[in-house]
Amino acid sequence: MENGLEMPFGKLTGMCLLAAAAFSSSLPIAACAAAQDEILLNYGGRSLYVHLPSGLPPSGSRALVVVLHGGLGSADRIVAQRSESGLNLDAAADKYGFVVAYLNGTPVTRMLGEGMKGWNAGECCGKSSESNIDDVGYIRGAVRVLAGSYGIDPARVYGMGHSNGAMMALRLMCETELFAAAMPISGALEIEASSCPAARGKGILAIRGADDDNVPIAGGTGKGFSRTNFRSQEYTRRAFADSGARYSLLVLPGAEHKLETIERALERTEGFGLAEKAAAFFGLRNTR
């Protein structure tokens, strides 16, 4: 059913579950998670994961954090903590009582297969951008259905992502009123935008590594897989700040583009990692 969530495949608790694939295929699929407790769903032909802590606030008042993987990543790998593990918010969600959704993009190259995904963040990246995939519409639709299914307050939906996922979160902040706040990591706004009126009055905390050579803070072509001529952090700041958003930039010395280096640098400088930083920035530490 294209406009709703398919039935959950089940709770994933450190094992592989075999279930019938939803949406368009009758073939079984294997769904795996390592030491996690997730609900695996299908929306619009893509799988997504939801983490529901016990002891949530009353239905209708709950907060949701939408997590967007980086280019060549996937929600599956974040959930299993095989890559971009700093984006895994399960422990913070259990501690503070909010819902987390890990969404999947679409294959970013023809050569690397279905497991390497990306987002159409505008001028980046790969097939997702070249094919003009409507990721803005997809994410808005997924959040709308998740909000109705899990008692989410639409005014308490937040977004975070890394690299291409950060760019996607920024595009959503600029073009839609979906997120109340966003925490993009290692990415810039990759659309042509003189202003972002939808972001007026909202908060954005951009986190960057001072030694990022893949998506340079000053803009330009990085040394990573994408040959995109990236926009600068200053361009991003100006688009949001001039639109009345509360835009802050945290540059971490000694950190590169990789999320693991960002996480380590944040722990050195502030004593905690990205999950706690997100919970604090989104105001979720007193959610219960």
C-alpha cells in the first residue's frame, strides 16, 4: 500500500528474521540487526526502521528523530552499528523517551548495488540526484504516516544526518516545515537558495570536522567518491541566517569527514557523543 506503512516484519533482536517482502514482491527477505530492538517496516517500496522505547510519553505528545544515512550508506548499517554508528540513537531514545526512525535512500550508483544508498539533496549525489528522485516527498510522506502510527506530535519532529544525509536534512529544512530543528553533520546546503523561509525561527546546529577534505568547509570539489563541486558552509549559513533561522556552526579540531572522527573529537571536547548532543540540541533530555 503506497500511501501507508506495510505491516511490520517483526522485532529484530540480534537475529535474522525471515518475512514476506512487502509492497511489490512476493519473495522472502532476510532482515537482520545486531543487538538491537527495532521494528522493520516498508513504506513506498523502501525499508525503514523504527525504535520504540518503553515508557514513552502519551500518544500525541511524542517526539521523533529522523536519521538520514550518508552517501554509500544505509539505515541497515546504522541500526546494526556497522558504519556511521554515531547516528544510532537507540540508547539515548531509551534514556530520554523519544522515537527514532532510520530511513533509507535509493541506490547511489549502478555499479555498487542496492546496499549503497544516497539521497537527492539537490546537486548531490550520484543516481539519486541524477534521476531526480523525490526524496523530499518520500521523507515527508514517511514521517506523516509514522506520526499517525506512533502518536508523534508533528511539531516535535527533528532531523539529523551525515554527509549526503546532512545535505538532505538541510534541503528539508529549507524547502519544507517538516523538521522543528536539524543537526547536519559534515554537509552543506546543496540547492540554489537565496533564502529558506520555512526555517524561520527554527534551530540548526551544523557540525563539521576542521580537516574535512571530502566536503570542504570552504566549498569546492573534495577528494571523496563524489565529484560534486560542493557549496560552502558560509553559503549555507547565510541562506538560513538571512531567513531568520538560528544557525550555529561547531567546527571540531582534528576531525575529518568520517563520522567516527567527528564522534571522537566531540567526546574529547565535550565529554559525550553525537547521540547525547542531538538529544540536548533537540530539547529531548526531559521528554518523559
